[in-house]
Amino acid sequence: MWVPPENRDPVLRHHPTRKSVGYFGAVRLRDGRFLYRRETERFGAQTFHEFLRQLYQANRGGSRRMVLILDNAAYHHARAHKAWRESHKSRMRLEFLPPYSPELNPIERVWKFTRRQCLHNRYFPALARVMGAVEGEFENWSRGNDALRRLCAII
């Protein structure tokens, strides 16, 4: 049945039973250690700020300054966490890639590697199984992974 555009629900973008999950992630180049955060809601300034705080806490004892390579998503530049970023800039530097260049972002290689390792050619009857497979691999990587280190060091 055809529904005129003015009568269509603008919020419904995909099938109502379709579920998704997203992850923030970072790789420490020194040893390939992977840190992640699951997001079941939309990515935004608040969720990104929580991930920045998680990264900061995880590297609090280290003497080296963190350099984060980011794309130009609006929530990476948000005013909501600008004061926090400024107060921690002595230990954490954010480097932004040029617009429209996702191929330059090393974490994109990690996401592709994750899909290849955990998801390709497999059937998952529920989203929880997908998260279990992905996060099981992430937990292995959280202790350090030479393949991730090499994958992200190629710039």
C-alpha cells in the first residue's frame, strides 16, 4: 500500500524490530591495549565525554601524554565537555582529521578487523549474541594485542 510522503512517520527509518549497538574504542600504540565503551543509545556529547573520562582514568598513572585521533563528528567538539578538555589538555591532546577522510582514522581499521574476526559469515539470533561475540574479542584485546598495535600504527 502506498502512503503519501506527508502521512509517513518521519521517525521510522528502519524496521521497528531492528536493534543496534555502537562502541567507542581506542588503541594504545605502545602495546596494542584496547579500551572500549558500549553505547546502546545515540552517540553524543555526553556519551563521548564519558568515554574521554574513562580513557583518562585508565591512563591516569602513566607519564605519557595521550594523543587521540578523531574525525570531525560534532560531538567531538561539543561545548558540553570543552571545559573538561581544556582542564586536561596537559595529559590529553585531541587531533582532528580533515573532514570527509574516514580512511585516515586508525580506529576504522579496528572496526573492520572486528567485523572480520567476530561477525562475518555468522548467524546471531539476537543482538545480545552479537555483543557477546564482539565484547569477548574486545576483552582479549584489553590486555594488549600486537595485531591491533601494528594495524593502528600504519598511518
